[in-house]
Amino acid sequence: MKIFVKLFLGIFLLSLYQCKEGKKVEKKTEKLSTNKKKTKKTLEKKVEKRWDSLNKDNVEAFFTEYGKQHKENKVIIKTKFGNIKLKLYNDVPIHRANFIFLTKLKYFNTTEIYRVAKNFVIQGGNSDETYTRKQRRLYGNYRLKPEFKSHRKHKYGALAAARDWEDNPNKLSNPFEFYIVQNRNGAHHLNNEHTVFGEVISGFNTMDKISRVKVGVDEWPEEDIKMTIEILE
């Protein structure tokens, strides 16, 4: 009888021990599973797309949507010679949205007015700064389709997009570089060659001051004309 009791007690204790061990293993397994879930979530966060998913293949779709969300159409160029205020046209929506996009990114703030063609145009949006080159590469050096409008002419003070003339049959605009017509008679030979997307509303005296700086044979000012561009509310 004593042997039977001892045997029964031994089996009961063994069963109890295995039960506890089983719970420990279960808890460890549960903990590992939770860690895996956390790791997966962490990885998912790391691979989230940038908020600005612009690339050379979705330019029109991106700026169409961006333009709906960002309706600003006035900016100010600040230079050591004074300020130039610009109005951007709403009927050239892709070019307007692109300019607002780059302005909000502060892209232009490391660029300069790098060309002064006297009695013709002043041109800006490029520089030798590393940041400038990085920003261009970041978005794949994309291009904009022209948005020619019969009533948007190269008048005095017109703001237009620069573009390559060679190997560019579709007259695609360079989104990063722009020029302002400084000739009082306009530059009408450029109509329907470059997209006009805005105009100067104040700061004509500043334009005249810039037009008088000394330039080299490449029309690059001998002294850098740095600028910043900001949104006007």
C-alpha cells in the first residue's frame, strides 16, 4: 500500500512539473512571436515611401495632385540688389505647382542668378553648390511638358522656364531654371518656344540694377548674385 501511494505521488509530481515546463515554453514561444511582429512593423516603417514620391515617370500626375493641395501663386525673390515679387499663372498648373514645390523645398536658396544677358533676360536656378546638384539627382532630373498659351507672351517682366534647345524636339522645360525678360520691348521671338508661367508684379528697379552688373563672356556675373525665394501669403 505504501509503495502504491509513493508511486501515485511520484506520477502526480512529475505531471505537475511537466505542466509548469509546458507553460514556460508556451510563454517563451509567445514572446518570440511578439518580437517577430514588432520587428516586422519596424521594417515596414523603415521602407515607407517618401512623402514626395516625384520621379521622372510621374511628373504630370504628381504636380496635378500637388497643385490641388498647394494653391499659392505668389513668390518673392530676395537678392542683395533688392526684391522681385512674382505672380504665377494658374492656367499653367504644372509649371506653377513645380515652382511652388521647389520653393517650399528651399531648392532655390542655394542657387543664384547665374546669367545676365543685358537688355534681354536675367536667368537663375543653378549654382555650383553640392546641395543644388543633390536635389536635381534626387528627383531624377525630370522635365516638364510645355504649357503654351496664346495669351501668355514674353513681355517685359515675363517669367518663363529655361530649356535645352538641342535634342529636345518636344520643348520640355527644365524645372529648376527660370528667366525673367528684362528687355522693355519683350522677347517675343521666344513665344511658343519656352513656357511663360508668371510675371513680375513689383521689383522692376531691382531687375534693372541686376542687368547692370559686370559679366564675363559667358554672361555669368563676375560677382555671385545669390538669392532666396519665399512664398508670399
